[in-house]
Amino acid sequence: MSEQKRGMHGIWTGRWTFILAATGSAVGLGNLWKFPYITGENGGGAFVLVYLACILLAGIPVMLAEAMMGRKKRMSPINAMKELTTEAGSPSFFRSIGWMGALSGFFILSFYSVIAGWALVYVGKLASGAMAGITADASGAAFGAMLADPAGLTIWHTVFMFLTGVVIARGVNKGLESALNILMPILFVLMLILFGYSLTTPGFMQGFHFLFDFDFSKLTTESIVVALGHSFFTLSLGMGAIMAYGAYMPAKQSLGKTIMWVGFLDTLVALVAGMIIFAIVFSNGLEPSSGPGLMFVSLPIAFGTMPGGIFFGTVFFILVSIAALSSAISIAEPAVAWAVEKGFTRVKATMVICSVAWLIGLGTVLSFNEWAEYKLFGKTFFDSLDFVTSNVMLPLGGLLIAIFVGWFMSSDMIKNELKMKNDTLFAVWRFVLRFISPVAIALIFINGLGLL
Ligand code: PHE
């Protein structure tokens, strides 16, 4: 691979930018929207426990491996994997980590943009005051009406994809860095305000118990597969996003510490979002297992009654949209970086990739209305895409990464890049990556295949 490709996309300028960018990638619809609703669908506590175990035993070790590989090569995951497999003398089969990742990116971006479009719709709904004092029933009906309108959904899907494209096209430093510096802190503050509010609701403790009481009788094979898949989805793993961002990370920064921070912040946001949403769900007699609408139905009820709710509600959904945006760009980055290395301009690469993802996204739009009855193995187009990416492609990518870094890259190759001072910590990480993560992923995976 020619040397001019290395580092051609730019380097994060600030000391903290990688943390911010990787957290921006990790924290998104996965935490605010998906985590609460799949927790609701999978019975609560026991699911959360399995999810936390997956984050610790598979997610964080794989994340460190991905960031390390990216920084070592400083190019798109597809080209990085080409060089790494040659250097490690591993079967070229492991190159599929790069290709499959880019493909997963298309699929994920396609539905991610549709759901982010919902958040945009809700910015308008809250700002207009239409949700003031809304009842639980009316909130459910408003959500249903939005889903029933494919034209509306398509418009907002288009708007979101366009915004994503604009940020990506502007590049790593000018597009992303500046936006993230301001927006991420605001998101945290707003979540704290909402958390404070949720503490005052009568359903808080019930929600808390729902999330943290471990009732293993509710655990099914499917929920274990979903927990594993979600731990990859929420940490942006198994498809090259973190590898791509690692490629822009300054050489001196400690990878280990940084990754721990990202993993911690991402988990914190998910758990806080869960506590907020379930407090409102139980206070208003909503169904925790009501699916993708959970956040969109429950939060407006809270905003509708709290003082200053219109303001906070509007800002909140703006931030959900921004959290989604900072994730969406990272979903597209592996494919975009690769196309740029192939000789496309960044703008052209962005246009092509976003257009393809946009087109696939129409399938998701329709799966909530016109195509709602068309099901493959009992799943709509959106459900299938979500299932195959999160529960098959990402864990498979993670499995290959764990095996590749654990078994094929030499200690020297890795140590040079990690610069981890603590040898014990290195040994523990390598052990987990060699034995625990792959075995856990493989076991869950094999069991889960029966669900396809
Ligand atoms: N981690 C993001 C979220 O939780 C989604 C994502 C998946 C981003 C895969 C990048 C890669 O919303």
C-alpha cells in the first residue's frame, strides 16, 4: 500500500478529541432509543446484566484491539486489514473484517438515518407546543400517526442523511471536531436534568427495579444474542468505525485509558437513559415492551408536564438528533475513507455512499407502514436489517478481530502501538481477547443461529 495513503485523512487535533469522537460515535440512538426498548422487550434486569458482562468481556477488549489496529496503520479499515494480514502472516480471510465492516456500515446507516429522522420530527412536535400536557394515549397515537406516513418519514430521512453527508464531506477536523466539542457536554447536562426530573416521578423505583433486579427466568437465548449484539452496536464495534477513528488518533495518547473512558461513558448514558425512560413508562402506565416507540412515546409525556418542558423537550430532541449525527458519520467513515484512498474526492465518496444508504433506508421507511405485513421469518424489513447487522455481522466482525489480534498479531506488533506500561494489564487484556471474548461470542453466536 502506498505510503501517501497513510494519515491522508487527518489527525484529531486535541488531546481529548479521540475520546470525544469515539464517545460521539458510541453514544447515539443505541443508548437513548434502542437500549431502553430492547431492555423492555427482553424483560429488564437479567438482560441488563448480560449486556454489562458483554461490554466488559467482549466489547471493551475488542474496542481496544480495533483502535490499536487503526492507529497502527492510519488508513481505512479495508486497506489497514490488507497490510495487517500480510504483516502478521495470517490467512487473507481476515481481510473480510474490513469489507464486511463497510457493508454493515451501509445497512446500519440506512435505518439509523430513518430513526434519526423521527428525532427531527419530534424537535418540531415539541417546539410547536403540540405535546404540552399530552396524555399517554395521545402520545402513543401521535407516534403511530407519524409512522403511518411514508412521505413524511422519507422527507426527514432525507434531511438527516443530507446533514450527515455535509459533516462527512467537510472532513475529520473541520466537520466533526468543532461540532463535537460543544455538543457532547450539552447532551450530558440535559440528561442530568431529565434524570433529576425522573427522580421526582412516582414510577422511578419501579423502573429502577425493572432495570436492575435480575430475574433469570426471563432470560431466553434470543435475549442473550440481543444483549451481545447490542454491546457491539452501542460501542460502535465490529464494523471498523473505531478502527477508522483510531487511525486519526495522535500517536502519543494512551489507548488503554482512552478506551476505558469511552466504554464507561457509553454505558453510563445508556443506563441513565434507561432509568429516565422507565420511570416515565411506569409512572404513566405504559408498556415497557412496546418496542421502538418507547422513547418517542414516553419522553413527550414527561416534557408535557414538567416546568419548562417545551424548552427542555425541544433541546432534548435536538440533542438526540445530534448524538445520532455524531454516530452516523462514524458509521459511514470506513467506506468513505476507503473510497478516498481509491482516488475519489471526499465529496464524491460521501455522495455515493450516502445515496446508496439512503436508498436502502426506504425499505425501513416502508416497513412501518406499506410493507408492515411483509415479513421474513416473522420480521419486517427493518427488524431483519437490525437483527442481521447487530446480532450477526457485528459480533462476527468482533469475533474475527479478537482472533486476529489475539492469535495472529505478535506481542511486539501490538505492544509497539499500545505503549501500555503495565505488563499485567496487557497480559490480562490479551488473555481475555484470546480466550474469553472469542469463546463467549462464538457460543452465543452458535446458539443464536437457531433463531435465524
Ligand atoms: N454506537 C452507535 C449508537 O449506539 C451506533 C453505531 C453502530 C455507530 C456502529 C457506529 C458503528 O447509536
